Amino acid sequence: MDGGGVAELREAHRLTGHSDRVWSLEWNPSPGAGASPVLASCGGDKAVRIWKRAADGAWHCSDVLEDTHNRTVRSCAWSPDGKLLATASFDSTTAIWEYSGGDFECVATLEGHENEVKSVSWSPSGSLLATCSRDKTVWIWEMQPGNEYECVAVLQGHTQDVKMVQWHPFLDVLVSVSYDNSIRVWADDGDDEWHCVQILTEADNCGHSSTVWALSFNQKGDRMVTCSDDRTLKIWDTSADLSQPKTGGDHESWRHLSTLTGYQGRTIFSAHWSSEDIIASGAGDDTICLFTEKGSMVEGPSYRLILKKEKAHDMDINCVRWCPQDPRMLASASDDGTVKLWELRGNVLD
């Protein structure tokens, strides 16, 4: 880690191979002891690509997962143990891939959504999988023996396309964000019944005024960032444990802490929180911005811009993801068909 100088985001590698826009990226959280980082990317070419770093530091595509989805692959997510990869597609299915014997094999296909599946996310234990769709629903699937997946809940409440689902880092609490401008928080009531336990809206919670595209938790799980078509990032206090059923009218809730506005000139499509508490955001103005907390004020924490990378890609940036094994490496995906790997250099936390 470079300890001195002004913060800089340097393009280290450009990964080409997708023949259409790249929608989503996900680093494998557990590539194996001593293994170098592994990145999955997916896009409009109906394919998923697996990228690995060779001993000489060069990156290469080790596997192409194709011929399973017949439309855009919109989202991908590794299981917590890194052994399974779920891919969500506009063909209304979610595929589960297992890596064994040096190859990826599609071991299950989850069907049920009426149309495009937009996002997929594994629970912290890896026993549950959430998917969301343009059909306005969120489905929760439970892994069964023998690569079987059973739908245990269909969550209804959003009035428009659901853009993303993401589990809390260590609680069985699920968050969904939507074209209806809202953020919904879901939890099991203890009797295997899933309910919406909080809705974050513009009217009631200083929420977003337009489509919410994505969310990310910090490592401790007590903060969440959301990003939107309204060109803002919003930081939320998520320290209240919403996984426990509450009786009576008085219960804890998540609350708005801060709004970051004026930094990116078009829709912010992706935001991701690193293990070093740096927030990256990627937007339709082809920029990447990095933010960090600058200390708590009386009214709550405030955040500052570390840097803004202009023309990070030639077209819209759809996804940004920090590498869990190397917290100063950021991956970005774009409509320009490329994946870029960036190195964050300099002293960013002063």
C-alpha cells in the first residue's frame, strides 16, 4: 500500500472479450488458500466470463460460461464459500454454476419469475438465495440437497421493476431497491414467514426521488449506501437489528444519515463499500467517484470526495466492485464492453 501523495486511481488492466455491454461484476470472496483473486463478469452477450491473475501479474479469461442463458445476463453472485456462481438473466431464469474438476457446470436453473431477472444475492450462510425481477417481485430460494432449490417466499410490495437485491453481511435481512424509488427491508418473522419490516422513501425517510439502482453495506453492516437516478448517493444507519421480530408499536429502524449530491452529472448506477470504508460510485457520465467519512458532526457523519475519475470508461459505468483480497483494487464494468481494474494509490484516509 502506497502511503504518500495525493490519491490517484490508476488503470492497471483492461479486460476485453465481451461482445456487448458488461452489466455486472463480482469478486469471488473465497478463491482458496493462496489463490489469486477471481472475478466474474456478465453482460449483453449472454455470457459470463471468469478472469484470473497469472503468476506474472497479467489477467486472462479462464472460462466462458455460455449456451445456458438465451438473453442478457444481468447479474452474477458467488456463494460465500466461493464454490457456486449464480447468474440472473433477462430470459427470466437464474442459473447455478458449480466449479469442480477444473470446469464450471450448470447444476440448477431456477424458474418462476414472469420476466427479466435483474439481480441475485446469496445470504451470509449461503443457504438462501434472493432474486428480483421486472415482474415487481422478490423471490427467496432455499438450497436443498442435490442441487435442488425451493422457493420459500415470494415478496410482493414494490410497484415497479425491482433493480437489485442484497443481503445484510451477517443477518438474514434482505434489502431490495426499485424503479418505484423505494428501498424495502425484508426479514423472517421467526415462523418462516417473510415480511417487509421497513420501507425507506423520499416522503418518510429522506429517501430517493427517482429509481434506486443499487446498494452496498459496509463490512460491519451498520452502514448502507444507495444510489439513484436522482444523481445522489445516500448513506443509511443500518445498526438496528431488523432480523428480530418486534412486538408492540415501538421498534428500532434504519435511518438516513447523509446525502452526497452534485458529484456526478447523470444516473449513478452502482455503489460499493470497501473493507477500508471507501465508497466507490460509477455513473452514466462515465465517471468513478471515491468517498470516505470525514468524521462525525453533531448531526451525524459527513463524507468527502477523495477523487473523481473523469472518462473512466467510454460509456456508462454499470458496476463498480472492490476486491476483497486487495482492498485497493477496484473493478468497473461499462456499456463500452470492457472491464477495467484500477489501483488506488496515495494517502486517501487523511
